[in-house]
Amino acid sequence: MADKNSNVTTDHEQIKQWVEERGGNPARVKGTESKNSPGLLRIDYPGFSGEERLEEITWEEFFEGFDKNKLAFLYQDKTADGKLSRFSKLIDRDTAKAHSG
């Protein structure tokens, strides 16, 4: 559930900048891709959990799936104590509208 410290965007450049500032990269869950889909999208932070299950993909592949699946990017800029936050999650755009409405 989004709180007052959370933001939602569908802007590709904003998402890319947020992720890269935090050392992350676009990824997918291994084995979930098909001819018509890049697979289950994730943001991967090297050295953290998920290394075995995730494979890096291009931003182009990521955003193709992001738009095709009508996703939005829910993120937090700072933690409660003011540190840089890595919290983000991909949500349905309809859910995003409910958060911002």
C-alpha cells in the first residue's frame, strides 16, 4: 500500500534514472519470457537476493513489457529516516490511478 512517501510514474526516463541512481538494472525472472512477452519484470540490485532467479535485460525490453502489461512504477525516494530508498514495485496502472486519486 502506498503511503505519503511513495510516488507513482509511468515515465520511462524517470524510472530509468531512479533505478540507475540506486545501482539497479532492468531484469526478468528467468524462464518467464516467451515469443510475445519479455517475462516477469523486476528491478535487480547486484549483490542482493534474486541473483539466481533473475537475468538482466535491456531497458528497451523492460519498457516494452512495462507498457504492454499496462504497469506503473511505485517508488519511494527516501526511507523514513531520510536515507536513499530502493523500495519500488511494479503495479497495475488502474491500481496506480486509485493511489493518486
